[in-house]
Amino acid sequence: MNFPGCILALLTFAFFLGMQGSAYAQTPPMVKELEVADPSLSMRSGLIPLLTNIDSDFVFKQGPDVDGLPMYSATDRYNTSVEIIGTDNDIKIAKWTATFTSNRDVNIKEVFRMASFVQLMVNQEAVQWFSDQFKNNIKDHPLDDYTETKEFIKGRKIRFDYNPRLRKTSMTVIRSI
């Protein structure tokens, strides 16, 4: 599938989510231009500014350690969250979780933000894969939980999770080297 096909699939899914309720009261935040990083990006101090460029509502705070590693997280006004686990020089896990609302415009922006996260953390091939997850799996089975994992770059896996009961979708990038 080409890039316009990815966009169409993402818009179709976002539209589907927007049809499932009444309008959300707040105006959705604007999506900023994304500066695409090198796929070997592993510096937390470099990643956080790029993530806040995707969603300016994010304010990162250090939370409790996870498996002995520092964890930083941020949540925006729509309940979208990001977690970064690992030292500043060695990120082990970066996870973006979107909570979809009944507002179609917010959902479209959330899908594009997730695609931006995937592009930033992995590559364009992973964005295509992300789009295919919506098109081929979620659209056809909107009430079923769904999880899929794929390795794109040696030592860097991406996991797609969809939970329709919680109206959440997450993309987790796992560094296994």
C-alpha cells in the first residue's frame, strides 16, 4: 500500500471511532510538523522534545522505576499517554497509548500522532504496518481485542495493541539488544 493508501486507512478508522458517540467538548490540539529522527535514536533527553513536538500537551515527569530502570511519562488532555523506560543513554521501551473519544477530529489527530510516533521510533515501513493493522484487523473486527508484534530493525520490535472496551490503542517500541 502506498502513502495515500495509509492515510485513507487511518482516516477510515478514525472516522469509525468518531461515529461511536456524541461530540467531545474541547477543541483538539493541532498536530505540529514532525522532525523525523534517525532510527537509532536512543537518547531519552533527545526523544522527549521530539515527542512534545508531536503533542504539545505532554509534560514529562519521572515516575517509579520499572524493573530497576527510570520511567518517564506524560499524559495529554485527551488521556493519550507516553511512557519511556530506560536510562538516558539506553531506552528499552517507548510506548504511546491513545484513548479514543467520541470526537472524530480528535481521533483523527490521535491516529496521526501515533503514526508520527511510529515514524520517529522505527521507520516508514513500520508506519505502513501500523496502517495495515487498522485496515486489515481493527476495521473488520472492531469489538475484538487485538495484539500484533513485528521486528523492523534488528533489536527493535514494535507491538500494536487494541482494546475496544477501553477504547485504547497502543504502539510499543521495544529495544531487545
